[in-house]
Amino acid sequence: MPRIDFDEEKHEYTVDGTKVPGVTEILEALTAKHYGEISKEVLQQAKDRGTAVHAACEDLDYGFEVEYIPAEWVGYVNAYAAFLNDYRPKWHGIEEMVYNPEQQYCGRVDRYGLIDGKMAVLDIKTTTSPTKQNYMAGACQTVAYGKALVGVKKGFLLYLQKSGGYRLVDTGEWAEKHDFNAEKVWDLCLELYNETEGRK
């Protein structure tokens, strides 16, 4: 088994000591323009919210009490609790780093396991008003994670809402409805990354 490490400060993956790109980095070809139009301050606030909510959701999955989360973000955690109660997923991995040796990339999967009896990857989102670009990137993200895991058949985006509600999006169904080939776009982003970085 290869050793996967992640440097939080550099946001950099290594496999057995060799730098390997992450899924988010590869998808910058798709997301850069969209996120480039958002102020750094807003992006930082979204990142802080996402980090805190993800940590609290992880506590729920492990059966721990959520120690603290700012009051304005409690609704997102309640939304995740509602999802767990409604779907009763059986997680095989929580916040797990994965590596695809064939395409040579890494990523951190929020969750993967059984949802409605099917092996699936789940990406947790706290985006307040997701755009088409968010859905496209999310669909590609779940495709990439699925390629790095054995037996995964589906991908989901779980949009948690401040109100305490949630929306579960089947990325395969979304892509089909919008005539979007997520696997092809992922492969193109990876090809572009490999070309620009001189990876063969």
C-alpha cells in the first residue's frame, strides 16, 4: 500500500514522498474563472464555515457530541443530522485520503459507503447558492473519487442549508439531465494538467 501524506499548509499531497496533484488542483481548469470572480474575503469565510461544519459532521458520524460551533452555523450541522436520520448511511470511509495509481492523483473523500444500498461517494457542501459551475465541478469531483475507489457506483453532493434543511443531489442524474459528461470533462482537466505540468 502506498503512503499518502497531505501538507495542510502547502495544500500538497505526496505518495511515497513524491508530489502528486489533488482533485481540486486538477479541476482548477474548470473552476478558476468562477472562483476568481469571488472576493478573497468571501472565499475565506466560506472556507472557515466549511472546515468547522465538516469537523462537526465528523463528530456526529463517530457518535461524539459536537463540542462547539458558532451559532450562525448550527443549522448546517442540524441539516447533516437530519440527512443521517433520513438515509442511515453505512460509511466505509470518513474524510479518507485516496490515490488513483493509474491516473496519478490524490484526493480526500468526505464520505463513501452505502447510501440506499449502493456504494457511493458523498461530498458535503455548505455553498449557500450553488451555481451550474458548482454542480459541474461537484459531478467531476465525485467521478474522480469514484475512480480512486473500488466498487463505487454513484456520486452524491449533499448541500447543507443554514435553515437546517438539506438537498441531496445524485451527480449522475444531474449530469444526465443537463447533458454533461462529467467523466469526459474530468479526463480533459487531467489531460490539461498533465500537459501544462509536463507529466506524461
